[in-house]
Amino acid sequence: MRTLFFLILFVMPTAIFAAHTGVTKVRTQPELSDVALFVLACIGVWIVRRALRARFAARRSSPRKD
């Protein structure tokens, strides 16, 4: 319980107040996190499209049960 108290008292405010310094900078190019997010989104779209193509190809090749 004491550890939780110290965690809430010291660690949480430090993380909250250190998030932004208040000084803005001019963006001249995309940040590395922007590039990583774009790459992960492309990979996600590729995986979903591949899975859907396989699903519909399996549905077309199976005989109909009438």
C-alpha cells in the first residue's frame, strides 16, 4: 500500500507535468513516430486484405450445398 502511495505521489505527476515544455518547434519533416504509424497502418491494411481475399476465394471454390 505504501508503494502505491509513493507511485501515485511521485511518479504520476512527474509523467504528467513532463509531457510538454510549452515551447513549440517548427516541423520541417515528419517525425519518426509518424513514419512508424504509417508503416504499421499499411501492414495492417495488407494483412486484412490478404485475409479477406483468402476468405472469399475459399467461399468461391467450395461447392454449394443446395
